[in-house]
Amino acid sequence: MKNKEEFATTSIHGGYASKDHHGSLSTPVYQTSTFTFETAEQGEARFQGEEAGFIYSRLGNPTVQALESRMAQLEEGESGLAFGSGMAAVSAVLLYMTKMNDHIVSSKGVYGCTYGLMEFMKEKYNIVTEFVDLTDERSLEASIRANTSCIYIESPINPTMQLIDLEMVGHVAKRHGLPLIVDNTFSSPYFQQPLKHGATVVLHSATKYISGHGDVIGGIAVGDRELMGEIGRSTHKDLGGILSPHDASLLLRGLKTLPIRMERHADNARHIFNKLRNHSEVTSVFFPDDPTREDYEVYKRQMTGPSGVISFQLARTKEEVQSFMNELKLIKIAVSLGDAETLIQHPATMTHAVIPKVEREKMGITDQLVRLSIGLEHWEDVWDDLEQALKKVSEPIRK
Ligand SMILES: Cc1ncc(COP(=O)(O)O)c(C=O)c1O
């Protein structure tokens, strides 16, 4: 994709031609589990891969295929696979990439359930994940072993919003012949396209910005045709965590407004970030579009916008942080992100609660940290709500 104009058009038209669907403007929902064959021989030819065509919706469905194709175009990859959740995408890709006794190098900080999956893989198959400080090339080099099978990262990392230099990690991965998997959920392809920076597979919890409306759970992975074909024929098809045609149609609809929504999320978030960092109750704010950060140069190089997530800390006890959250009126307490509504959550007791406290704190997830997903409301209304709740928290101290 050359520019934002082209991205906007692809987000609406990519992967779908109405002339192939009776002129239907919107992608029809092929709500069917199976597809009929004209003859037994045709069924055999489809199963043999000698004739193109659909067989059974777990193996492929026209509505889902339109989404896979549009997402592949938006990520500038060759081929996409849709999943029933972001975690179905993460698990299908990681299980495909590893075998017993392997080693995974991961960013120091991943989504709680991804961490949970890695723990499960360690217990069941002795696949050990090492969480490495990937801001330093030497520590990445030093962590690679003979049995390392892949590098798995999030950037920005959920919820600390730290960035990883994709180009640097991509070069190291290439030098060692290792696939690099990047969870791009927090940026969406609108603000970051990891395949261009050396990733082998990019994946998403499509539940978030891709949907944008908080009404779908879904996942996407994009990579080259051969690799996606192999994942499609193994952990996608046989583990079976596929996306329903109806949910694919909601995600296709969500994609049509992705560029507009991302611009608004980012604008709103910049306003809220500036307010938060000047508030006396707030001790630190984590947001990629911050020129004072060490990784700002990485931000400028690999992202074209910050998306809408901001994390911040209050110098308060866990209970006081929770009572601040309870004071919010417009902002909803909920996990997930990327929706039209502004959401707040407490990672230490919610999304990252499965990670042991010591490990969590190494990742920067303290009891004082809250994560905000800035929505599409008027930002001043969001700020007014935050400000009144922050004021209530400081009141007992003033008395
Ligand atoms: C960065 C990241 N990756 C993956 C997931 C998992 O996605 P899902 O909830 O759609 O399974 C999440 C969910 O919050 C996430 O934040």
C-alpha cells in the first residue's frame, strides 16, 4: 500500500467484487456449513485440490475469504486466515511454529492469555518461552539457542505501550533463519504494517480495532501464501478455531471505517495524553506519540500514528485505583479496546491477572497501572469524566 488514500479504498473494496455476487453491494453472508457438489467426481476433485471451489465452511467460506483477502491487502501480505478469536490465531500460529522441547523468544510483555498459552505449552510439551528485553539487540542475540523455533512479539506491548524496533528484530530473525511473529492488535494495519519491517506473520485480535464496535470476537493472521496455506491445512483446519460467516461480515463492515476511526481514536488519545501528563495525581503516562520517550525514534520509523490506547499510573493503593475507576460515569469499566466507547481496565487484576505478580511487575504491570482505550466520543467529555474521578480520589487526602 503506497499511501493512506489507497489504504482507505482497499479497506472498503479489497477482497470483494460485487459482480461475482449478483451485484450485492455488501458482501453476502454465506451462512452455510457445507457446499454441494454437482457430482461425486467433482467432490473428489475438490478434495484432491484439482478443482478450485468450496467444500465445507471450516475449510473455507466466501464471506470469510473476502475478509481474509482484504486483511491480507491491508497488511501488505499475500494471504490471510481468519479465526474465531485472537487467541485462536495466536495458538494456531504458535502451535504450527513449534514442536516438543523447542524454545520461543518473546517480548518482555504479552497479553495475559498469550502468556497462559505459553505456560501451557511449557507444561505439556516442554516448549520454553523466554521473555527478553528486546530494546537491546545484544540481549536478543544472546537469547537465541539452537532449539529456538520463533520470535514472538507485541508492539506496542499490551498494556505498557512500549515499542520494539521491528526492523532490528526482523534482521536478527532473518540472520538466524527464524520466523518473526508480530501481534499487531494495538496498532491495526492502519498505523503499522509489520510485514514491511521483517515480520513473517502478523496477527490480530480482530475483536479490537478491526471490528471497532465491540460486537465480535475474531482473529486474523497474515503472511506469505505458502506459509498461510500450511497453517490453513493444519492448525487452522484441524484445531478448527474458525470464524463464522456472520462475524466475518461484521468485521468486513468494521474495516470500511477503520481509517476514519483510527484517526479519531488517535486525535482523541493525543488530547487525553496531554491532559493526563499534566495532572498532579498521575505519576506516569505511557503512550507511543511522546517525544520524551526513548523509543520515540522507533515510533517515528515504524508507526504512522499512536492508536487510542493510553496507560497511566496513580501513586495510590490498588483499592484507591479501583475506587477511581468506580467513580467514572461515561467511561465504562471493561476489558477489550478499540471500540467506539472509551473503556478502562486494571491489567494487574484483569487482562494480565494470570501472570504471577513477580513476572507481571517485571513487565511493568503494577497495581497502580490502568489502561484506557480511548473511544470515539468528543474527547472533552472523556476528559471531564476522568478529571472528576481523579478529583474524587484526591479528596480524602486534602481533608
Ligand atoms: C494484544 C492482544 N493479543 C491477543 C488478544 C486475544 O484476542 P481475543 O480476545 O480476540 O481472543 C488480545 C485480547 O485482549 C490482545 O490484547
